[in-house]
Amino acid sequence: MTSRHFDSVTIETVQGDIANQPDLDAIVNAANAELRIGGGVAGAIHRAAGPGLEQECIPMGPIRPGEAVISSGHSLPNAHVIHCLGPVSGRDKPSDQLLHSC
């Protein structure tokens, strides 16, 4: 685990099953623009959280590269899910700044 402190906020990176992190307030989802269930990490998070997550997220979308929104955790052990849309390399520019925005 790695920790960084920003004023009164501590951010920790943890390796493991993202949908089973009961000691974290929030997890971060590599979301798609529509904030819908997908494959990979986003799909695993949505499946574990249950259908309420997608229902809450749909009205918040679409989001653009570099943007993030926050939702409830639903059936996850976390209070919140932070959904970020990272840039597509070679298409979304400036990709470094967009990724930093997330």
C-alpha cells in the first residue's frame, strides 16, 4: 500500500479486488463516458454494486475525458464510487492534462 497526504486528505493505493475493499471510503472506477456497466474494472464494480449504481449514474452522464463524478456505493462496502473518464491515447489531447484532471 502507498499513501500520500494532501492537507487533511490521505489517499492510499491498494492492490486487490476493487469491489471488495471494506476499509476504504471510496473506490475509483475507470468509467466509460455514459457511466454504464461495461467490461473490465467498470463491469466488476457495477456487478458487485448492483443495478442501483447504473440507475444513479445514467443521469450524470455523459462525461468527457478528464471529468469525474461521484456516486453512492450501493451494495459495495464503500460509501462512494468516483467515476473517471481517462483520455484515449492519441485521440484526446492534451492527454497528460486530461489524465491529471481525473
